[in-house]
Amino acid sequence: MPQKEQEDDDEDDEGGVDHASTSALISSAAEYMHRADYASALQIYSYARKTCKIWETPMLELKVLSNSSLCLQRLRGRLPELVQACNDTLRRIREIRADGCEEELLLLRMEAASLSRRGSAYAQQRKTEESAEDAARVKELLAEIAELEAKVEAKA
């Protein structure tokens, strides 16, 4: 194959979305989390977020966002980053919900986890009003989760 055609082929490959590579990155990050190496996991999740512009599913993107905030929570001392990561996750949850996601129970659980993490970060920053608002919302979400779970069990 002539050199020019080879270069064109390479450019096409780079422009495509490689979900297998993204999945491999996320699996690798999960392994680091299981080993409690949250700094390495966060680094991989951050790389995945920067390089993946089109996610295989919205829920996969949400998993990466949520796990990033969990890593920041476990690392401690990175409160502004943790608050921002939680805000990003909460924003994405709203977008996914607006798009008509069928997995409401999972969205509620992720929303509760993000609000709980953010509320904890606010408390550590002595932002008691914001922390209390997040705690109150988490309490409401937990009630919604319990209600949905009861409906699911009743159908089973």
C-alpha cells in the first residue's frame, strides 16, 4: 500500500471511538480501586474522561464520574476537586434523566451517593448549610429508593 494511503487509514482509526480501549481502561481503574490504590485509579478515570468523547452508554460515563468522586473521597484532602466531581456527576444524572433513562433506581442510588460525598466534603470545609441541604436531599432519595425497591419486589 502506498505511504499516503497508509497515513489516511491511520487518521481514520484515530478519529473513531474505540470502546474496547475505554472498557480496558475502566477495568484497569477498577482493579486499582480493589487494591485501594485510589490515586492510580483516579488517574486512569481522568484519562478516560479526557480521551473518550462518545461513551458506549451514558451509564458507563456515569460510572466513571461516580468512581472518580469515590477515589477523591478516599484520597482525602482534595475537597474542592471532590465537590466539583460530585457536581459533574449530579449534572450528568440530570441530563441522563432528561433524556428518558429507564434505570431510575440506579440513577437515584448514584445521586444519593454523590450528594452524600459532596455533603461530607462541604462539612469538612465548614459549609454547614450546604452540607445540611445535601443531607436532607439524601434522606429524601433514600425514601424514594426504598419505595421503588418495594414496588420492584411486589412485582416479582
